[in-house]
Amino acid sequence: MQITRQADYALRAVLYLARSDPQARIATAEIAREEHIPATFLAKIVSQLSAIGVLQAMRGARGGVRLAKPASEITLLEIVEAIDGPITLNECVTDADACSLTDTCPLRPVWCEAHALLVNKLRQTTFDQLTQAGPVTQIPVAT
């Protein structure tokens, strides 16, 4: 499972705004430049996140974008699902009838558990937590 580039851009844009003054209106050009997001992608992202009440966009000379609610109320899951739709590791996780082997398959419980862990982690992680996080450390990858 891999989130789309657009979801990654959305997460980075919201994090940028979460790190900014909550009352400030930030120009989308600034966010695009600082986060290396193509302006066309960012415009679509702002529109989608405004529609679900995460961002507030204002046009004009004094316009810009800001969070529509506190960073503590915005989760990673909310942003990913707003852009990519519901997270599913395998079709059988959300639809047991999708596979004729559901009742006997030893893989389905693993997919269901992994899905639940991922969704819960994203649901429990808010943008205010990320703004308080220390330096990024690499997680070792088992080989």
C-alpha cells in the first residue's frame, strides 16, 4: 500500500500550516515553494480540504490559506482519506464476501490486523503532535 503523491502533498501542506501562526493567511505560492508542491496540485488539494472543513481559503490581495480548525483536531487519517479515499490493504479486509476463501484463508486475519493497526495509528496522530515532534529519525528496515 502506498499513498498517492497528492495525499503526500496534502499532508505536507497541512503540516506547513500547522507550524504557522493559526491566524495568519499563508499564500499558496509560499506553501508550494517551501514544500516543493506543484501549484496545480496544491490548488486542487486546497479545494478538497476546504470542502471537508480542514482548510479555510480566502481570495484576494489579503487572501491565503489557514487551518479551519485546530491542528489538534486534524488527523493524518482524515487527510489521507480526503484525498485517496478509504485505506484498504486488501479487498477482503472491508468486504468479506469479496473472496470465496474468506472462511479458510490464513492471510485474511493478518490483513485485517495490519489494516486496523495502520488506520488506528493514522487516526490517533494529529498535526499538533507532529509539530512538537523532534528531528526525524530513520526507522531501520529489516532485510
